[in-house]
Amino acid sequence: MSSIVSTLGAGSGVDMVALANNLAQAQFALRTDRMKAKTELLSQQISSASTIKNMLSQLASAMGERVRVGDLSPQPSVANGSVATASSPSGTQGSGTYSLEVLSLASSQTLASPALASSTTVVGAGKLTLRFGATTASGFTEGTKAAVEIDIPSGATLTTIAAAINAKGAGVSAYVAQTSSGAQLVLKGPDGAQNGFVVEATETPGEEGLAALAWNPSAGGASSRLLATAGDASFKLDGLSMTSSSNTVTGIAPGLSLALTGTNAGSPTKITFSNPSSSITGAMQDLVDALNAIASDLKTATDPASGDLAGDPGARRLKQQLSKLAGEVVMPNGAEGTRTLSDLGLAIQRDGTFKLDTTRLQATLTRDPVGAAAMFTTGLYGVYSTIDKVARAATSASDPGSLGGSITRYQKLSSQITKDTAKLAEQQETLRANMVARFSKADTRISASKSTLTFLQGQIDAWNAGKD
């Protein structure tokens, strides 16, 4: 007020705009500060809850990766690596040993056309038809696969025909080879005995020539154009004869897929699955470390005096779940001694932190290494499934009692406060504008009054001077 009074002079002498701004801000300062404090608190709560939520999700994801394809997964390997490579399909696990004898690999039919002067030589027009089935050097037996018709336009060359065949996407690829005899159209079909093919030609009258590309094994000279015959892979697994139309073989044994790459007729090789028990100690120590990191953040966030999540129902439930984790039965059908996480050495201390009981873990591994390894599975039960369930329950956005539900609630509150803050700012601006308008009118009246006062004072001074 002293600064306002000191500015009184010509007119009102008061900065009416600044005065309106200050008064409007003072009117809304308390509510604005409350909104800001709420926004900051919600931001901290969302951050703390999201950090713990992400740590849980990352732990479950890392555990799943190790169980599926990492050091906790019993991965198959082939002793003779030149014969095949082995893998376990996603979501499956295998065990034991197998013998493998590959007699022949799956192959595709390769066919060449008669040689032409060049790839731009006009061949003719009409239609080519591919029929599929079992093909040998002397005969063809059509299968169940539908025939494919390729329209050949007028003026077509070998390049044009190759492009038309490829555009059909029927599994037969074509290209033009520049050989010592000239340009030849090469056709290659898919692997498998039933993927052999013959080529029929229907010519457009007056534009003949396509007949030269037709092929059937019973035709004269056909064998010279057949570069390779389609066939199935033939192999024995544990002495049992099997065939496959592809060199990639799945479903032949639990948790086993093969990519056949060579033959070893008469010299079977072994397929073995690794034993992950040697990696269990390291995996359990990593699990303990990860759980302790989560428990530490959770303890700080739920501190009654300073925690951002003090009293949060989702954080409280998660603490309860973690406190029971060691005694959780993760393998209901497992043998006694390989059913709970505590059997694998997981122990919880009085302060809520976890530790690895290496003595108990080693006793379990010594007594039942197979049962311990079986606890690390991708199935409905096991260590991974248990950790994943805890993570999913805690991060569910639709459950109001979970950490994810708390995040959803905090985000909604934060969004509402943002709207309320914007509305408050609008109200403050409306008040400021009204004050500016009112103060401007008052300033005008004050200025007029001062002008009149100055005039009257001048007249009085004149009268007083006349009397003298």
C-alpha cells in the first residue's frame, strides 16, 4: 500500500493493470497452491508405483526368457552338427536323448526350358497351366493341390513369362538363366514329393510358341530338362522311420524341432537335452537380488512418514504377496521337497528382505536334480508362472486394489486436477479483466476530479490574489 500511495500524483498515479493482476493472484493464490501441491504429490505417486510395477514386469519377463530359451531351458543339441540342428518350439520343453539317422533330404523339382537366342526373344501368347503331384523321370501322378493357370500376353518373352509365374505366388519360382546354349527359363517348386509339377500350354492362334515350354515326364526328351526331382525327407528317430515334405521338422517328439541339413545313413547321431540344474543356483541368486530391489523400493514408498504410497491399497497388497512368496506352492504335483520356492532356497527375513539359503538349495539339487529343474518350466505351474502371476496381479489396471489400479486412479485424479487448474486459471483471468475494467473507470473519474480540483484551486488562488 505504501508503494501505491507514493505513486499518487497526476491522474490516480496507480498502475491499475498491475494492481488488478496482484489482487486477482492474491484471490486465487491459496487454491492455486493447493492444486499445485496435489499435482506434485500425484506425480510422485504415479512415478513410484510405475517404477515398482515396471520392476515386477521386467523380473517376470527376464525369468520367462531364461526358462524358454536361456540357461534354465533344456535345449536340444545334435552331436553331428552337419546332419541337423535342433531346437525347442516356443512354449515347449523336452528331455532325454534320441538317435537320429537322416537317409535323404527333402528336395524340390527344378525344370529348364529349351534354350532360346535371348531372354527378349518373343515366345508366344496364351496360357500356361501348372499341375502338381508326384513326378519322376518317367511319370506323373497328380495330387490334391489345385492347378495354377498363368495368362501369357501377346509378345511375351522369357522375362515376361518368369514375372507372370512369380506374380502368381503359387510356390513355383521362375528366372531366366543365361547358359552356354542360350537363354533358358528355370522353374523351381517347393520341397516335397507331392510338389512336383508338369507344365501344360494352350496357345493363342496366330501367336504360337508356348508349346515349347510345356513339359511332361512321359514326353520325348523330357528327362534332359528335368534338373532335379521333388522328394520328401526320410529319416529315423530312435529307429522309427519318418518322412517330411520339408527339411524343417516339428512335432516328432516333445519339445523337439529339427532342421535337416545333411545325411548320415548307417551312422546314427545322438540328440541330447541339456540339464539346466547347473544354472539354478545363479538363477535363484538373481531372483533374490531382483526381489530385494523391489522390496527396498516398496518399503521406501510405503513409509508411513515420508512414503509416496503410504496407505496405498495396491502397494499394501503387493507387500503381503511378497511376504508369502517363499512358502508358495509353485508345483502342486511335484514331489515333496520340490514344491515351494523355499525348497529352492528362497527365504524371507524379519525386515522383509529376501536371502538365498544355499544350504537348503544344495540339498534339494543333490536329492532331486530332475525335480528341481522341472520347477523352471513354461507351463501353468513353476517358478516363472508364480512370479508372472504376482506381476500380472500387481500390474492389472482394472483391479482397484492392485498397484496398476492405483496408477489408473492417480492418473484420473491428475487429469481432473489439470482440468480444475485450467478452470481456476480462467476464473482468475475473468476476475483480473473485470478489475482492470473497473479500475480503469475509477482512474478516469479520479483524473477528472483532480482536474476539477486543480481548476478550483486556481480560482481560489486568483481571488485571494485580487484581495491583496
